[in-house]
Amino acid sequence: MQTGKTYSDRQIEILRETSMVAILADLGYSTARSANGLYLSPFREESNGSLHINDHLHVWCDHGGYDPRSRSGKPGGDTISFVQALKGCSFREALDYLASFNPSITPISEEERTRRSEENRESRVTVTAVEEIWRRDLLEYAVGRRLIPADLLKAYCRQVRYRIGDSERELYAIGFPNRAGGWVLRNGSAHGLSKFCTKGDVTVIDSSGEFRTADITPSSDKVAVFEGFFDYLSWMAWNSLREPTLDVVVLNSTSNLTHAAAYIADHLKIASYLDNDPTGRKATEVLSAYCGTAEREDGRRRLFLDNSREFSEGGDLNELWTSACRRVKEKAVEQESNERSAGMHR
């Protein structure tokens, strides 16, 4: 083993994308699927497969095993944990093994990693205060441009004061809480910070309207999945809701999909409102495939609804909402003008 070397965060993410089916083959295990569409588990002798692998989401689950540390009670996780379970090795040894599938990736020195960490620290965001939204520029951005009703915005978001790096300058943004206890920050600025997360994670809101900060069981058989919180608030406004009637997951970034896939798949009816752009369509495809193959303990079948087809090419739910609002306003102005004209000719 190399000493004094490590992998960057980006390198680790690339290694996580290694095919787990290829790993099985490399280690001499069967890659054939049994009648139920699952792989034969390498952890025991069996004739009917119990190992679920999703090489799109890079997750696995051993339905025939038991792990008391897992929320579901079943062994599983990402590609790195898969290698650790197969080889009985450490996290670092698993990375070294995965690097053999990716010759372009080599570990970096501790000195280089330290230098990069120092650079990242210089651009860190520190939250200094959280308060009710009162700034005119933030209200103009969310209410004026995004057309989110003010009462809805204030019910789910806060005004977050923050500093970047060692700067003493205090900045402001609209903050939407996520499951990790961090904030998704938006201020609509063309300069500086316009999109940022103080801690990257999804947002989970249960059917009672409560933000959840830990893994939980569903509070409803239904869940709606959104890419960003303006999409979620647009959906609420469109349906004249002030509290959700089902569970809600806001990814905040499609890169967070793996963090929420298992929770989403615990529901019977899944309505997806991800963006209609290449990234959003890919995420929808991955989520649909995962929900179609991951087994439910009760054996009931899921219904997955892709609602992105309602958006224009490259659009999202907020764009659809603002477009609809403007059409309604234009129609009202036209009707008022016609009525005024008709009154003048009486």
C-alpha cells in the first residue's frame, strides 16, 4: 500500500461510479441474474438471487442478509462499501482496488490534499444569522421574478446572512433548509453567490409539513420529487396548497439523488417533477429504473409518474408556473381593455 497518499473528493466520486457487475466478474463471482431479476449473492450459497445492484445509481442491497447498522436491516450501500464487504478490506484498500479499473486516477500526496483543503477553506460560507425575509431585493427575486406567493415563501424559507471565507462583508440570501441541517442559498445575483449549499443534502418534508433532519419511514403512500425548492413552491402555489398532502423530497441537486433513492422507493406512488433538461432527464431515468427494480418488503408494486413531459424543452416547473401566471395576467389585461373599449362605444 502507498503511504502518505490519498484520493481527492472528485477522484473518490469517480471511483464510486465503477460498475459493481464488473467488480463481481473481476473477483470471480457469477454475474448471471436469477428468475427474479436479482444477482446470486456472493455472500452465501443460494439458487435464487437476493443481491440487487443498480449500476446507474451505484447502490446495492443484499436482501438475503442482515445488518443491524442499516435502517432497513439489510446490508447495502455504495460501490466502495460493496468492495469492502466482498474483500473484507479497509476504505483506503477499497479505493486502491477500484483505482485498478480507472488507470487515469492516482492518489495525491497529503501535502497536495492539505493545500487544496486550505484553498477550499478560503471560499467557505459561514452563516451568521437566520431571520424572517424582509429584504426588498430578495422578495423581488422570489416573488417578483419567480412569482412565488409571499406567504408561501415566508412559510418555507428564511433570510440567511452569511460571510464568504475570511471576509467581514455580510451578504444575504433566501435559505431553504435541508436534511443535513444546512441551507440551500439563492439570491438571484448575477455576481457572486447565486446558488450554494452550506451542507449538501436533500430536503425531506413529511405530509404534515414538517422538515425532517434524519432518515424516517414515509408518512404517506405518496411522494413528490422536485429538483429545486422554487419548483416545489411553484407546485404548492399551483395546487393552492399551504401544507403538503403527501411526502416531499427536494433534491436541491441531482447529485443528491443517491441520498434519497431508498426513501423515495419506500412509497407506492412516486410523482417526479425533475427538470426537462439532459441532467434532469437522466436523473428521472435513473430514479425510474431504481424504483422499478428495488423490492418492497410488502411485495406491493410502485407507480412511477414522470411529469417532466409537461415542461417545455429544457424547462422546469417554476418556468411552467411563471409562464402560466403571465398568460393569466395578459388575458385579464386584454379582457379589461375590451370591456373598457366596449363601454366607450355604448
